[in-house]
Amino acid sequence: MTDLILHHYWPSPFAHKVRLALALAGTSWTSVEIPRVPPKPLLMPLTANYRRTPVMQIGADIHCDTQNIARALAEAGHEDRLFPSGSRGRAMAISGWIDQAIAELAVRVVITSAIGTAPAEFIRDRGDLYFGPGWTEDGLKAGFDGVVLQLGAQLAHAESMLADTGYLDGSTPSWPDVTLAFVAWFLRGRWNGGGALLSRYPHIEKIEAELASDSAGSYREMTAEEALAVARAATPQSPRGIDNPACNLAIGQRVVIRPRGASSDPDITGQLRFMDMTRLSIDHESDETGAVAVHLPLAGYAVRAG
Ligand SMILES: N[C@@H](CCC(=O)N[C@@H](CS)C(=O)NCC(=O)O)C(=O)O
């Protein structure tokens, strides 16, 4: 099978989500380390300017966003391990809720608690990315206690969902549990109040511990230059076409894509290649990569003619 090349950095929580999924899938993978803040000159030629972490490369097919990466892993033969209950839709919905409702608050807590210790450039970059225009360090600090209360409430909902089987979807670990486990890993590792908060949620801690047991899985390292050469030597294998009645765009049309909401993310641009009900793909070309296909989820991203 073609290599699963993960472009990531080890402290990245969303990358950890995918590392846990790779371990759950029991598959080997290839690690390319990328910078924590831009510039990312050896990544962004591959992604048509998507700057976030992680990115999964399969030859000349470039998968952005963890929800879309989970789908790519399922399509690469790991459906049974990631979505054992048979309902990928339900699993994606639960995972999406955890990303939006819990991870978002966890990021706010961790970044706020890092003010004064993390490099100012890092705080500025993440503030512009996550908190919208006009955010301030003082505003984050003033809201901190209230955010911790909200986070605790959302974790309590997740904890109660685990009461029956110990897992979020069925009776074995799956993609939604991976999502909860990455948030727990992030809170525990990066906020000194994380351990105390999590100790209120024994079912969540159990999932965290179970999935962490082999969290790096089996991987080898590759340089970013080698990964670009892999893309150059390959051609995209993903399909073309539109299978979405709400799509008013045509194949080959130039499109602009942005994460929903106000953020400093750069525009992602390319020619529309594919759209079904949950995925959007564009064709993109650069000297470094040749022709690649870049894939994103529709949920959470705004696309328009460009
Ligand atoms: N919705 C995205 C969120 C990814 C995300 O925000 N990742 C963080 C790192 S954990 C990020 O990109 N930070 C800025 C960067 O790495 O440049 C996903 O599920 O992949």
C-alpha cells in the first residue's frame, strides 16, 4: 500500500488525534516534521496554502483536516478499526461535536495558561488563528475561569455518554474515542490544572489511558524534501466529479476555500476536482510538487467561486 505520510509536529494535539487513529488502525506510517508556526515552505506547496497541522499525504493526494483524514484512512482500508459500529456518519458527528465543543475550549484554556511562558510570537499566531480579530491577552485571562466551567460541563456530557459501554459509539474504541483521548492528552500535558479536572471523569481517563498505550504506533521518518519528491513522482488517485445537489460550482472552476469563522488562515485556492456530500477536492500544481489533489471536509469550511 502507498505510504501514509503524516506532516506534523509532536506537540500538536490535532496531530495526536491522527497518531492515535493510526495506532488504533494498527498501521505503519511515515513521519515528516513541520514547523509549529509559518513559514512552512516545504508544506504549503503541497496543500494549496492550507497551513494547519496535521496533513496526511498519500502519494499525490493531500488530505487536510483530521475529520477528512479519518475518512481517508477509512478509504485506505481501516474502516473496520476506526468505524467499527458501521455508522461513519454518527462517528463523525460525535467527533465533530468534540472538536467544536470541547477541543475549542481546551485550546482556549491551554493558550491562555501559556501567556507569559510561551514565546509571544506563538501566542500571537495562535490568537489570530483561533480567537478572531480584536482578541487580547487580558480578555483571554478575564474569561479563563468561565471557560474552564464550560469545558467541565462539556466533559460531563461526554462522560455520561460513556456510562453504558465505556465507549462513545458501540462497545469497542473508535474514532470518537480517539477524539476524546486527544483532548485529554492535550489538557493533561499542557495545562497544570488538566490532571485535576480530568480526575472528575473516570470514563474519559480510562479511554485516554487505553488509547495512549501505543500512541506513536509504528513509524519511520522522512524529510520534507523527500515527501515533496513522493508527490512529484505520483499522480492523484482520487476521483473527479460532483455528487452534491447543492453544488453550484463546475469541475475545473477556480474556487477559494476558508475555514469557517474569522481567522488568520490564508485562502486555499485551486480548480474544483470533486465534491460529494462531505468532501471537497481541488487540483493544485506547484514546481515543488507537480500536480496534486488537495482534499478538505465540507463541514467547517466555506467554499466559493474565486
Ligand atoms: N479542524 C482542524 C484543526 C487543526 C488545527 O487547528 N491544528 C492546530 C495544531 S494542533 C494548528 O494548525 N495550529 C497552527 C499550525 O500548526 O500552524 C483539524 O481537525 O485538523
